[in-house]
Amino acid sequence: MSNILIINAHEPYPSSPGRLNATLVERARTLLAGKGHVIRTTTVHDGYTLADELDKHQWADVILLQTPVYWMSVPWTFKRYMDEVYSAGMEGELCEGDGRTRRDPSRQYGTGGTLTGKRYMLSLTFNAPRAAFDDPGQYLFQGRSVDDLFFPVHMNFRFFGMEPLATFACYDVMKNPDIEQALSHFDAHLARHIEAAAA
């Protein structure tokens, strides 16, 4: 079985108190623990220590990032988490610098990750409908995918040597939510991808 770190990156606002993201975190924790996985969690809004977060990243076989999409990205508090925790891990906990050395100029930028063999999964909640993505006729994303939008977050994990599991997304959660269907799809996604990765 795997060690799984679940990060709840939600930042609450009056219009978005975070019930869905908290539900998804608890659902993942319960389902995966029931399969024998060992689970640790971080709720960014509740605070954290750098040492604990670095330890959790080193401990985890899989990191599940649960986050709402605010203005086409993660909440500012999770961006601060990345700036603080990931910068603190540059001396070997998460990576050995950026991978380049003066002794070996052939080493490419971004190849210094020390978390090789580990996986991560993005689980996102969108106000945007599913139809807004992957369609060149759509006004905003112009044919781009969810993973195109979250390319910088994927690159952060790649910088540490981690490999992606398929991204999960709940769409249209404010104007046209179907929470029961989203939860059912989430359960199936976890079984298909995290269980397969742990097998």
C-alpha cells in the first residue's frame, strides 16, 4: 500500500466557503484509508510548518492536490505555500537545486528532483463548465485543456522528479452543480488511477 499526502489548498471566501473541496478531501481520505493506504493531510488555510511539509513530501508515494480554481490558477495561499515550502526544499529535500552544475554543463534545467518514483494527482473544482475546454470555438480557453491551464503546477511537481496521474475536475460547481455525480466520478477516478499506481 502507498503513503498518500492530501493537500487541501482551498482558501475560503463568502461566495466559496470550501465545502466541496473539504468533502473531496475527506472522501479521498476515507476511501483510500479503507483500501489500506496510509494518509496524511495538510489544510493550507489552517497553517503549516516548513519542516513538517518537507517531511510529508519525502514520506509520500502519492500527493493529491485538492484545489479550487481561482482566476485560472490556485488560491494565493497555496501559491505562498509553494513559494515557502518548495524554496525550503531546494537543498535536497525536494531537489538538488535546478539540476545544472558547473562541472557538467550538459545537465538540463529542472533535472535536479529528488522525488523520483513518486506520483501526484491534481483534483480541481471549477466554476467553468466542461464544454469550455478542448474546443477551439470556446471564447476563453480557445481549445486548451485543463492540463494546459495548469501547466505551471504540473511543472512544479516535475521539477521535483514526480510523475503525473490523470487530473480530476469537477465542473460548473457554482452555477450548475451536480455534486452526487461529481462524487461518483471522483470515487471511480481514485480507484482507476491511485489504486492502479499503488498496485
